[in-house]
Amino acid sequence: MSEATSAPAAGTAGSSDRHISGVSIRLDGVTKRYPGQDRPAVDDVTLEIAAGETVMFVGPSGCGKTTLLKMLNRLIEPSSGRIHLGEEDVTDQDADQLRRRIGYVIQAGGLFPHMTVATNIGMVPRMLKWEKQRIAERVDELLDLVGLDPAVYRDRYPRELSGGQQQRVGVARALAADPPVLLMDEPFGAVDPITRQRLQDELIRIQEELGKTIVFVTHDFDEAVKLGDKIVVFDVGARVVQYDTPERILAEPAEEYVADFVGAGATLKQLTLTRVGDVDLMQVTTATAGADSAQVVAAAQAAGDGFVVVLDRRGRPISWPTVAELARTTTVPDTVDERLPVVGLRSTLNDALDTMLAASQGGVVVTGRRDGLAGVMAVETVMAAIQRTRTEVAG
């Protein structure tokens, strides 16, 4: 049986200057029993999640965390207990109507293959009988929000998208009707590590902008540390073993079970708490595609820069040629470097280092709001920051 559990006040989620469009979630004694099983899959869980927080559900396979998530939107009906969104008891409401008010994202996006991207995203608004023009505007707005050019992607089919692009569309579809709550069931588990890191960064950016209440199931504790305002560590029967901030769980595990679940290297996992935006970034010479190369080269040389970051018409970095490479051109090329190492301000130092190593580069381009350039980070900066963090943890 799980005792009543309420996490401490949120960090970023609770700041007064942050926009919050989510609502609180309260579970009172929620239980799920399946016929023929000796123990409940979920046993008397009482839990409170504050509006605008991202709460990560972690625990071993079969502990009930996914079952509990699916009871929030009644894909699985609770055997007993009550579920509240804000001040509203939704336990007995029409399940279909409830699901239209809650965003839901699963692995690989869960897109309908015979529908275009725009049709997939607009599905719930159509069910809610929005006007066509409003739906079209919302589709373009959301594609832009998740970093996909509407003119390029709205008429494509899922088979024409990469795994990461499908997942972005899945997030856009979940947000289409502006739901206060977003449920995510291991959404990034089927993509490669670099794409996974970028999707995590994208989710952090979107959450900072929208302030939804997000409940996210993951088997990856590092992902939970990176994304969560709070983490719930479950044992069998969805027993809440610890519900706290990532910092507290790493520093003060409530039970030996939590320490074992976090695993070896808990001290090093503290490095995941340090963000790229927490360290000083280098500002470098920039240029827009099509600009006069000679002028750009002169500006870079005057600034002492050995390379230039090229931006597209929306201010997003697309390449970083050396000054020598740029000097051999007449105008700044508009070529997109597919291997350009990019991280976001909310990426972790571990993310930055992994990205550098994967690209065999000595630095990364850092992007901020709407993927605009925020600066550049060199590997020396990452290593110095990691060493400082290591020293602080050891002390």
C-alpha cells in the first residue's frame, strides 16, 4: 500500500514568472486489480502533481507505472479510487470526452500511416468541431513549435519522416487541442541516442514555453534526471518509494531500493543536472546565407574567430565553415551541414560532450528559443565545468 505522498514545492515549475497552462493532478487511493492475479497491478496509490510540473515515473518493468499512467486518461479503468484534474473529479466522466482533453504520446509517435502530418495533428480539433481555418492555423503553429517547417512537412506522410520527425509530430498532435495535461509513455525509447537527446531538449524548450502538466514514463533514470521537475520511484504494485526532485533523490535516496535502482555512478549522474545554459558561451561571428563572403571573412578575422556560424533566414544555425573555407567562396553558402553538432541551452554537459564526440568536433553550436543561435561551447569549457562539478560533489 502506498502512503499519501506530496512532493516538495517545484523548482522552475513553480516560479511566479513562468507561464503555466497545466492543471494539478490528484490520485486518491487509485487501485487496479486484474482477474486471476493475486496482487493488484496498482495498489492504493495516492499522489499529487502540481500544475505545470514535469513528473517522471520510473521503476522496474512490471511495477505498474504504465498502468497508472493509462488510468489518468482512462485507457485503463481503475478498480477503485478517484482521479482529479484540477478541482474536477474525472473518475466517472465519459472516457472518450476525457481523452480529448488530455494529450497522449507513445513510442514512434503513434501516427496513422494513411494520413498526412496535417491530418494527424488536426484529428482531435476536428473531433471537437473546430473550423477548418482554425485547424489549419493550429497545425502550422504546432509544426513550427516542434521545429518542423510547416511548408515542408504538413503534406507529408509518416513513412516520409525520420523517427525523430515522427516523434515531433506525435508531440504536436498531443498538443493540438491545447490540453492542460500531457501523458508520455516512453516516447523517445525507439530512436537513436543523438536524436533522443535532441527530442529531450525540444520537450524541455516546449515545456518552458507552454507550462503543461506532464507525466512521463521512462525506463532511463538519466532521462528522468534530465527532464523531471520531480521523479516518482515505484516498486511493485506502483508503491511510491520516493517522490522528490532529481537532486534530492541522487543525494538522499529514501531507501536502499532507490539507491540500487539509481545504480552505480550516482555521483557522476549529478553531472546530468548541470545545463549548457549554466556555463559561459562564446559569441562568434555569424553570417546569413547569401551574404558577401569577403565581408564576413574580414569581420571574422577582425574578431579573431577561426570559423563563422551560418544562419538561415530564421536565425537558425545551418553550418560553421572555417574562415579559410569561406574565403574560397564568393557568397556564403546555404548548404545545411547535416553533421553540425548542436545542443540546446537546457541540454546537459554530458549531452554536449556526447554530441562533440559523435561529430568528432571540438565544440558545439548552442541554440536557444525557437532554435535560434545562443552561442558556441568549446570542449575545454565542458571539461572545466565537469571538473568543477566533480569537485563540488566530492566535497
